[in-house]
Amino acid sequence: MVFPSALFDLQPYAGFDMDRYVRRTYCSWENAGWRSLLVQRFEHVPVVEDMALPGTADLHLVLPVGGRAVLRTRSGGRTSRTVWEPGRLALGVPDQPVVRGYHADGAMRSVQVHIPRGTVEATAGRLGGTAPDYEAMAESLAAGDPLVEEAVRTIDAMGAADDLYAESAAAFLAVHLLTRHAGLAAPRTPAREDARVRAAVAMMRERLADPITLADIADEVHLSVYHLVRVFRDATGTTPYRHLTRLRIEEAKRLLRGTGLPIARIAARCGFGSPGALSTAFVRHTGMRPSAYRNS
């Protein structure tokens, strides 16, 4: 269900008049500074007759969040009909141009996530070395996947997070789509990797104030980013990003309780780019603002 969106260089499809069909209301590259994952929100025009969309190089997830319509899609000499409705995921096959038309019953809105093709194919190589069957993946995902739907909604809500979160999300989605919808087997985590997870956590604790990336952590423990995310989740039940955020929040709570430091200083010492970023993360984890926590 490929709909108009920017490529990873933030340029519209070559030769495609995006403004004629959609209004983009959010872009993670511009609004959150992400470089590992492109997340966008769109408002779509309600009636389209023949919209010719060139293929994109990346893996493209589309989650409708508003409006209903029957989409007519022509691709490769075939015409198909699919339903656009909130929660009905679709995946665009890379490099596959389509021509689409529809008549919606109201305002159409979507959240769209682009996973770099290099991330997907590198992950596929580590899972078994076979090239991903993107068409089979798209057909399988069309049957529904609550986990991917929830992941897209969660990623969309995390605009205040740094690029470490985007890296983790891209790696997780790539592994899940390949193992759940492309038939590749997820490798088991060797027990010896537990020591590397402990080393990763130790690094996080030592560098809470630094703007570290997933790649920094992976380099420290001599793992690829893909393997770090996988073994870390297997060992801890969470992602490196979430664990690091939890450590930073715990340190912020300690400083709020035991010191008189201004919240701006606490934010900097705990690795948050601004007091607002600390406040957003703090509310998400504790249900209250840092100032309210300190007063309590």
C-alpha cells in the first residue's frame, strides 16, 4: 500500500508531485533528528483516480490511522483491490512502482515507517544469507500483525527520543519482519553473550551523560548492532535503548531526591539533551514531572 512519502534523503519520489496528493504533518528526520529510521505522518486527499508511484529502495510500512476506502492498485500487469482502514497494515515492496486510485469516505491519515534496505538485507544475511522475499513478506503482513502495528504506533509516539531509539527500532522491525513474515529462522543466543550484555550495561552506567549511540555500545562489546539488539533482548527482555533510558531515569530520580541541582543540570548529567526531554521521559516512566517528583 505504498503512498507518497519522502525517500531517505528527504526528497520526494523523482518526478512525483507529492503535494498534489498528501500533506506531510510530521517527519522524524526533520522533527526528531533521526537518521536510522524515517517516520512520517500524512493527510491524504480523499479522491484519487490514477496516481503513479515510482518504487522506493527502502522497506516501507504503512499504517492507516484515519479514513476508509477501497484501493485499486495496478502493478506488474495485475490489478488488485485492498481495503484501507485504521489498523490495517501494509508493506510496500522495494523498487516496485504502482498505479493507485480510490474514493474515500472521509479524511485519510497514515503513519509510515521506512526501514533502510541496507539494514534489512544485512539482517537477512546474518539470519541465513538468503535474499528477502519482499512480495511474500508483504502478503503475509497483509493478514495482520498486532506486534508490528503496536510497534509503529509506539515509534510514532517517541518523537522526543534520540537516534539510539531509532536504531533499536529499525533493528527490531527488520528481525521481526524477516523471521515472522519471510520465513527466516531467528538464531539462538549463545550463553557466552551474557558477559557482553553485562559489559554493555556497565558502559551505559559509566556514560549516562554522553550522547552514546547503539553503534557505540556494539563496538564496545565487539558485536554488530544487529547481534547486540538480539542478545540484549534475549538476556534482559528489553532493548538497549529502553534499558539505557531506565538507567537515566533512575539516576535522575536519585539526583532529584538527594541534591538541590537545577533540573537543567540534572538533565545534562543524565544524558538528556534538554530539561524538556528529561521531563517527557520522566512522565512516561513515572507518571509525574521531575519537579513534582522532587516536591513529593
